[in-house]
Amino acid sequence: MLQQTLLAASRRPGLRRAVVAHPATRRVVDRFVAGETLDDALAAVHALAADGLAVTLDHLGEDVTDRAEAVRSRDACLRALDGLASFGLGPAAEVSVKLSAFGQALPGGHDVALELVRPVVEAASALGTTVTLDMEESATVDSTLAALADLRRQHPGTGAVLQAMLFRSEADAEALASPGSRVRLVKGAYDEPATVAHRRRKDVDAAYVRCLRLLMAGPGHPMIGSHDPALVARAHELAAQHSRSADSWEVQMLYGIRPEEQRRLAAAGTTVRAYVPYGADWYGYFMRRLAERPANVAFFLRSLLTRS
């Protein structure tokens, strides 16, 4: 119930204004978001790279309402790639994008988003890195996977995300477990109806493992998007079972969540990529992080109560 309430709150403009304006919110947001500017984000990338972590940089924004906003999203991602180029990290520094930030929900939105994201993917390829297409609500999955298929014709390293909570994801994982594919598997952070998604945590976890088995058995590059120690351990077991080299799969964790564990895994030889969000439009992302774990809500409330 708490999760559903927080996810619903992420869509309420009035509550958004109140949360964003609250003076104590910033200190909590700083735990999950690298900053509001590209310079902030690049400073975080530099620190993470020094700790042996790969990164995927996400300029926050989603559900844009006009083409001009979508163009600004494209331009922000191109600037981010220019910034990452200066580090010379190659594939260890990529970007993630939400197609709703590129106009996917506009009239003719599939074509608009594909038109605007293509130069970002081209620029990433030119720098020797890639782009991962984040997955959003279930209604956008077909459009996002169609865009992926189009982009991969010329840029086969373009990545996708699957949400284990969706009933369809097992079939999608089987279809995407192909040579050269990059698939980030996550549990899912959207409030989906029972007609399309598992609602109980244990069912989501079981679905995650089923998808994980398919991806690890295939010839692609699985990206394990989870902070769950049991699932990360299961990924290591499956990697060993299928004789995977350390560079043929990776663990991905969110910036600011279990940072010590990220560093420990990297030091032990696991490829770990931190998902680094930045930008002024952080509200929707922030609310989904609160919804994922009760401990995040407790942290937020403590900060509100103890602010100076």
C-alpha cells in the first residue's frame, strides 16, 4: 500500500511542488541524485571511476509534453556524452535514456522519440560506448522494444531494460538473449495492474530468477540491476555455471545505494556499473526510490524531523 501511494504521488503536481520546495528535501535527494548540473554528474563519475566502477549517466526527465522539451533532452544527452569523452573511459561510461523524455507520449511519439534518440546513439557509438533504453510503464514496452530493434541494426550494442514484474518479460528475455545484446534486468518500479504484472514480492523475485537464467544462458551481455544480495549471489552462481568471463556480464546498482557493496564487488573482480542520475527534474525518480524500500522512506522522514 505504501509503495502504491508513493508511486501515485509521483504523478501529483501539487505534492511535487511541496516536496521540491521543502528545505530538508535536498539533503535526502543528494543521496540518490548526483546533482542538478552536468559538472556535478561528471564529478561523481570521476570519483566512481577512481573506485573501479563503471557508470551509466542518466539526465533526469520523463513524460515531456512538447517537442521542444524532447529536443532539450536530446541535447542534454549529447552534452553528457561530450563530458564523458574527456575521461577516456570508453564502454565503462555509457548513458541511459527514457524515451518518454524524447517525446514518446506525444502525437506520433514513437517516431519522434526514435528520431531524437538516434543522434545520441550515434554519438555514443562514435565515442566507443553505448546507450541503454530505460523501460517505463508497461504501455510503452512495445514501442521501446521496437525502437531498440531499429537502433540495433546499425548500433548493435544498444541496451534494453526488462522489468521482471511484468508477465511478458520472460518471453522478452528469451527473445533478447541473442549475440551482442545488452539487457539490464530489474524488478520494476512502476505501479502496474494485476492484469499485466506480478504484485507480490515473492512472485517478482521468482520471475526475476527465471529471466536471469535465460539471460545468463544466452550469448548476450546480462546486466543485473539489483541491490538484493540473494539475487546478486544467484547471478554469480549462474555466471560460474555458464563459464562466463568477468567482462561478459555485470551488476548494476543505483548511485547512493549500497556504495560500500558496489566497491567490494568491484574489488573482488565483478564488473559493477553505477546508475548515476542528475538534473533538475529529479522528482519522479526520487519518489520511485522512496517507493522501493521502506528504509528509504524512514531516511527521508528522519531528515525532515532533524533538519536544522
